[in-house]
Amino acid sequence: MTEFTLSRAAIHAATGWQYHRIRTLIEKPYRLDSRFDPSGPKGGGRTERFRLGDILARARTKRAFTESMALELIAADAAYRKGDQQ
């Protein structure tokens, strides 16, 4: 759980939450650590990624978060680690 694997798009797909709620999850009460994917040979394409453990810890404090959302986040993490990058 120390790898940076979850993108904002993966969090949105797993939870169904909109941009503002995801941004609040990441930013408050302090910004979570993140890393960017390296740029491609033509530049651009940098995706910001977060740790699964950090996202799960923050999301579980939210009332609307369910265990099925947690399972989808874990599945997205596993897919990224396997190589089916999003």
C-alpha cells in the first residue's frame, strides 16, 4: 500500500462522487501525498496518483462511503499493479 496507484478518475469510477467531493477528500484537512506519472515521449499525459491506504482512510470517514466502494478502489489498485493502467 505504499505505491501510488489511484488516480482521480479511478476514485470517481469507484465512488461515483463528483470532482468537488473528490478534491475535498484529497485536500482537507491536509493534502495527501501524491506522485505524477512520467511524461510520455511527446509530453503531457501526466496523471496524479494517490496511495490506496490514504484514500481508504479518508473515504471511510465519509457517511456516503460504502464497502462496495472500498472493494472497487481495491480492485482499481490491483488492476494498476497488474499492468492494466488506466
